[in-house]
Amino acid sequence: MPNLVEIRDIQFGYGDRTILSELRMDFPRGKLIAVMGGSGSGKTTILRLIGGQIRAQRGSIKVNGQEISALDTQGLYAIRRKMGMLFQHGALFTDLNVFDNVAFPMREHTNLSEAMIRDLVLLKLQAVGLRNAAALMPAEISGGMARRVALARAVALDPELIMYDEPFAGLDPISMGVAANLIRNLNDALGSTSILVSHDVHETFAIADYVYFLSKGKIVAQGTPEEMRVSEDPYVKQFVHAEADGPVPFHYPGASLQVDLGLEKRT
């Protein structure tokens, strides 16, 4: 099976508010696929659907051939052992030190001895350059370091699928470059499939194999980073070149200010 994750005709929303509509996406094994788009376009929702945190009203999501919506709690727990997740702000356990944060999924999902866990944790921290920070608490490290600890935790079990939710948010340029290289190198070293949700065009295009652009819950463009750089699609041009004017409006859709102020009648 060439694709680790397949999304087919997904429809998802909250009440009358549609978040994703008729979505079709493929995530090939061993590749790093980026999902990009403006805030509120449904990017993080895709990750939550793949992980089974929420369920779509219609459509199919298969991970390694298994239909996510058909799995019970035990089945979801089993398939999540093969997934790694880097949350948007790291989401480290503040009362655990760096070592215990990385060890957590090993203790939760395996029966490994503490001696084996110790060696594996130190190897993961070595991979992100933080082996000597193992005894530090999250409050004692920088934001960039915390993101690297979270990355080490995400790959603690050598997952088949790694999902990254805005891994570059809030990082300085040096930390962004370090994080991007780590994500690419870990994907290749582990032979994993990676899904990267990001707003950052430069860092994402430097490491992604393929890019999906979302707008209002639909795919408006897709292709390699090189194809997206030269795309004439109005949405892609606006996003890639950070243009203020384009198909993505500044204001959230709704009635005009004049209507709300009573200066015009609502139509």
C-alpha cells in the first residue's frame, strides 16, 4: 500500500458551521507532506480526525488500511501507539523533567525495563541535541528547547506516522531552522510518514515533499513546493508571497459594520 493515510470525501463541521468539505488527500509512506492555509481553514482539524479525537459526519479516513471511524477505544489506543504528535505549543508536562517527558510514552505504551527506557530516552535527546538537559524542568529551558524536547517525545516510539501542528510557531529564525532540519532528518532516519501543519512558507517549503493548500475547508491547490512557488493561483500567490490583498479577506465573514451600527438595513 503506497499511502499510509488516505482521506476520502470527508465532511466535518460543528452544527451549521462547516469546517471541512469533500476533502480528498493522500499521505504516501516515507514522505513529508505539508498542509498549509490561513487560520481557521481546517488544518488542525485534519490531524484530530486522523488521530480519532473527533469523527467526521461523512467520508473515510484510513491509516495503514484501518478505517479510523470503525475503531473502538481499544483499537484507537493500539493504532495511536504507531503515531507521534508534536502539539502546537509543545504541551510538555510541566511537573515532569525533560527526561520523564520523553520517557512518558515508553512507560505508557510498553513494558520496557527502566534501564532500557533510560538508554532510549538518552538516544532520543541526543538526536535533538538535548541529552545534557535531561534533568531540567520545562520552566528552565527556552521555547525552542521545549519544542525539541516535544519532538523527542513525539518520536519516542519510532512511530510510522508523525504529525506536527505548527512546529515553528513562536520560534526565532535559528530555532526554526534547527527544528525544520530535525523534522526532515528524523522523517528520513525513521522511514516515517510526516504530516506538517504550518503557516511558515520558507521553512516548510525547504523540507516538504508535497503541499496541500486549504481555504474554507477545501483544497484550493496542491503540488510540490517548487510548483507552489511559481503558481499563478490567486490564493497560493497571496499566501506564499504574504500579500495583503487577495482572495483571503482580512475580516471574518458576516454583516457589514454599517449594518451592525444601524446605518444600513440588513438584506
